Amino acid sequence: MKKMLVILVALLLALGFGLYISAPHAPATPKALASKAELEDYLGQLVSSGSPPGLSLVVVKDGQIAYSNAFGFADGPHGIRATPATVYHWWSMTKIPTAIAILQLQEQGKLSLEDRVTLHLPWFLVKYPSVASAPITVRDLLQHTSGLPDTVPAMTRWIHYTDEVYDQTDVLKKHLPEFNTLKFEPGSKAVYSNLNYMVLGAIIEAASGQSYESYIVEHILAPAGMHHTDFVYSPAMAAHEAAGTLPVVHPYTPLLPTMLDTKALIRERDGKLLWMNRSYIDATPSTGLIGSAADVSRLVMAYLNQGTLDGQRILSPDSIALLTETPAIDGRGLGWAVGEANGQRYLEHKGGGPGFATTMRIYPDAGLGIAILSNGTELDRTGLADLLGSMDW
């Protein structure tokens, strides 16, 4: 019996070692680098590890592109290299355009951040912790202080594979009954929830009279000159499309059949990586945009320039100030996560979902913005953004 146990342990150790060897291993993110050449050497090593296989990044400083580059492959099996124009899923970075749309509608007098949600969505019925609970406001949704639960992991089942978007009010009505019991008193703390931004999407539809997607395209993407960003792939975007990836050996891999249609999602295996087919999320306001790092940099430049880019105003300076300066609650401001690195306060939003990892960071006081988009499930987004923020641009 003891011999059998020893053999079993040895087999398990051998299996574990084999799995470790066969998984991609990214090099550790440096704490500091002396030059752009050192940065490029590190990023070359990073994509060579396959975690991620491709990455595009743009740094803006004082209203100008200070650095723009790409590394690795947008689609390895097809031999397509990444460029700054490569198009990636943004996933949750979409929440920033959603927040901007809400502030635009407030400027237009069509809503107020202090409005109760039911003023715009009379059918919005939730179960409060007590009869004395304060009603959820638009501000609560923006700052994740509503008490609404998150839709992850259920949201992983809301994936489709056709080039279409769904009515976001209908999507919310469909899923709200499953998530309508609040976790805490509105306004008492901040806990991240995708559902907050699904509700904001429906409010945008109610207040504007447009679909959520058409509003974002018409009032944010087009004025900002973001012509390679949308909720479905245009022909121009498809020409620069990155394929998402997941390591063959990864904690998520065994769970895929329980969460997603793996036959539709997985295109092929190439070495240590599973390469994915095009996919979309049903709920677009929280996580639906697809676009390039170059386009993200335009949004960042508009934000850092008091809401204006190339003569087109996206937001008023007052709205920019509101988004930038509202005191954080549990690390959450309006739209943005708020943090500090290298002695400087920053605003940030990350994105992560099937096949892609992204981040957008702004240092308002330094006039510095960073966009990093990759086609790997894993990326040290915080460490890489900290590194870029520490360099002399």
C-alpha cells in the first residue's frame, strides 16, 4: 500500500511538472527600465513567451503620441503580426465610453447623476436590504455603489458568434430578475459589478431615444475620430483583427465546456495556445467594444485635453473634472478605478475576457496616458502600466 502511494505521488508530481513545462511562462515585469530599447527587449521576450502572443501599446504625453509600437502576433497560425492598428476586444474598458455617455446626457439636461434609476426605467425592480434603503441613483451605478451583484460568472454564457448586437434594454430585462437582490445598502461602499453598467446602457437608451451602440458611435467614437472601434467588426477593422488566445494548460481550460460553446469559440490549437474565433458579448454597455490601441489613445488624448480633440468636443471641462476629481470610494471613482503609482495618482480601467486583456490608464496631473491591448488571457496589466508610467516620455 505504501509503495502504491509513493508511485501515485510520483506520477502526480510528474504530471504537474509536465503541465508546468507545457504552459507558457511570461517573464517577470521589470520594476524599472533605463530606455525604450530595454522596454522593447522586454516586450519582445514577453510575446515570445506566448503569454500574450501579441500586444499593442500607445503612450500619449501632453497631447501628443510619445510612443506607439506593437509586438508579436495578432494571429500566429496565420502569420499576421501585431501593429498599433491591430483590433482587440476592449472588454470592460467599454465602461469608460459608457460613463462618458452618461455625462454627455447630463450636459444635455436629459438626466442627472442624482436621478433615481426608476425615473428613467420605471420597470427597474430590485430587492433592497431594508424598507429604509436609499434608492439606487445613476451616480451609484457609475461608482459601483449600488449594491447590485456582479453578473460574472453567469455572463460568460452570454456570448454569441454572429455579427450582431442586441437591444440592451431587452438584455437587461431578461437578466435582471436573476440579479435583483442587493448585496448592501446603496452608497455604503463600492463593489465592482458589470450589472451597474448594463443598467446605465438601458438608461442611455431611455434618455437618448437611440440604441446604446448607435449613441456611443455617433456621440463618442465618430467625434473622437475612432474609426477602427465599434461593437461589430467593420471591413476596415476586420483587416486588422487579432484572434484571442488561451493557453492549453490553464485553470480556465477545463471549465470552458461549462461556460462557453467551445466548438464555436476555439478555432485551432497551435503549440501551447488555443486560438479563438470571433465572438461577441450580448451585454455591450459593460464590455462590448472592439478597437485598436491607436483609437484608445485618441480617447485618452480627448480626455486629457479637457474633453476636446481636433476641434471636436466630447465632454465639457466640468464633466471631465467630475469624472477625474470625484473622491474614490473603496478605490472606485466615477467610471474609473483610482490608484497611485510612482508617487502619482492615476485613473484606470482594465478589461479582460475570453482571449484578451487590456488596460487604459491616465495620469491627469502629468498629462500622461497609456493604452495596452493584448490577445492573451493573461497579462500583468498593473505591472506593465506602472512600468510605462515610470518612464521618461
